[in-house]
Amino acid sequence: MIDLRSDTVTAPTDAMRAAIAQAPVGDDLYGEDPTVRALEERVADLFGHEAALYCVSGTLANQLAVRTVTPVGSDVLCDYRAHIVRAEHGAHAAVSGITTRTWMHPRGLADSDTIAELIAPASSHFVSTASISIENTHNFAGGLVHDIAALQGVRALADANGLAVHLDGARIWNAHIASGVALREYGAIADVLSACLSKGLGAPVGSLVIGSRERIAEAREWRARLGAAWRQAGVLAAAGLHALDHHVERLADDHVHARMLAEACGVDPDSVETNIVVVPCADAGVLVAKVREAGVVLGALDPRTVRLVTHRDVSRADIERAVTVLGRALPDAGR
Ligand SMILES: *Cc1c(COP(=O)(O)O)cnc(C)c1O
């Protein structure tokens, strides 16, 4: 099976398993796991921040990150298709007492003028805005990479209004490889961010919250409160360190593969910047079923949209086969 549902399906390589087997470990709740500490220090430094916290998932990392910049009963602003508002099971409301208001942009861009209209100052009538959340790359907008100038515009808008910026960087590595913008430059636009190791980087588990020492200490306390503190998590963190050493630069291959799939699906390859291709069609269910018979697995985002995601575990030969399979199935799905 050629699995193009998500880059989360990647399995650890033999070399990664060897790194896991050799990892020195300790009790992380006592701050004594050297591998977890090494991962946290390395990732904080990559983004030019003071500290980081290793977490079980991106959903937990985002939850902890957003709450450090958004007090109970206040707003976080985000795109209407942001992962934090669409795909985290209402966690920010259910767990953190935070409300969300969303902006709409047809291409998923972070336009400061659009965002500015949503900002509500503290008043006796309205929920006050505390933070702005940006997703880079933007998953449901087709792996879009935000222009660094636009992100700096959002930073300036936040500063002018006394707001914080959260960056959902689940796929920030893909943005970095596609744009050539340094991770530190992305780090500089955010007060707090999250980054994922278990998507394109191919680690089996893990995301990090990254920010100031103070915010990370607060996130650490909440992680424990939610029952998600670790013990000898160095066996997992070792996979993350291995991924940072060996799996970042190769994301460029995934981006080339995504353009090949786009072309096969009649989507403008120049609109595909990273590893995600969103394909509108008359019947997503038919397309998913047809290609599955031929050994290609896709996911439907909704009844008229499928999403294809490239990653480490699909080779050039797999992509070539998927192109042939898609070419045969697309007309039946009204594309
Ligand atoms: C996958 C994803 C997350 C959450 O990661 P999980 O580890 O699946 O909880 C957060 N943000 C974005 C943009 C994602 O794509």
C-alpha cells in the first residue's frame, strides 16, 4: 500500500530504532532524563528561544502553548481552518476556558488588515483578545508557507495591540526547507510556538512547546496537571534527535513528490509549496475507493475534497505508481 493519507504514518527507520535502543535515560519528572533535556535544549536553540518542553502530541503542545499566552475567558484569533480550532476536539475551550474567533481568507493567508478587524480591546461588553495564532505551514490550506514579511506584519500588529503570537509549527520544518527562511526567523515572530517531530520528520512520537523560561515552566506545570508528565522518555526523545540530524534536509524530496502528484491531479504544481496537495473533485468517496483498489490510500477532507500528503515512507517509485493510479481514477470521480 502507498499511504498518502498523512505524514504521521511514517515508521521509525532501523537507524532511528538503533538510536532509541542506545538512548541514555533518567526520570524526567525529576529533570534527570539527559536525552529529553538534550532535545529540549537543542530545539529551543534552533528557534532562538530560552526553553522547550517535550510533549506527547502536537495537540498537547498547542494546548499548553496557547494557554500560556491566553488567560481564561479571553480570545485567541486564528484562521477558520486552523488546526487549533478545527482539529483539537475543542481542547482550548474545554480544558483552558479560552474562546476562539476566526478570520477567513480564501487562500489561507495571514493578512494583518483582516486580523486587525477582529481585535477586541478589554471592555464591559466584549471578550478581550489576548493572542493571535498562525499555522505555518497551513495544513488545511494545502501546506501553504506564509511569507516571512506577512508574519512580521502580524508580529507588528500584535505588538501595537499588546497581544501575544502563537505559532503552530507542526510542519515548520517543511516551511523552513521550502522557503529557506531560518528557523530562528520564524522563532522571532512568536512568543510561543509548537513544532512536531512525528510528521515529516518521521519520529514515532512527540512535539515541543518552545518559548521563554517562564512560559515553559508554566507549560510544564500544566502538562503534569493533565497527567502527561514523562518518566524515562529519553527512548522517545532519542528518535526526535535522530530525526533532526537526518530527516530535515530530505523534506525537499517530499516537496518535489507533492508537485508530481499535483500535476497528475490537474492542480497547478506552483500552488503546491510543501508536502500537501488538496484536490477538489465531484466525488471524493469514489476517488478514495477507486485508488484503494489499486493500492493507494488517500483521505477525504470533505465529500468534495481529497488530501494527498507525501513523506519519507513513499519513494519516487511509489509516487510514479500513484501518478498512474490517480490518472486512471480521477475521471470517475469527476476530475
Ligand atoms: C498534526 C497537527 C497538529 C497536532 O498534532 P498531533 O500530534 O496529531 O496532536 C497540530 N497542528 C497542525 C497544523 C497539525 O497538522
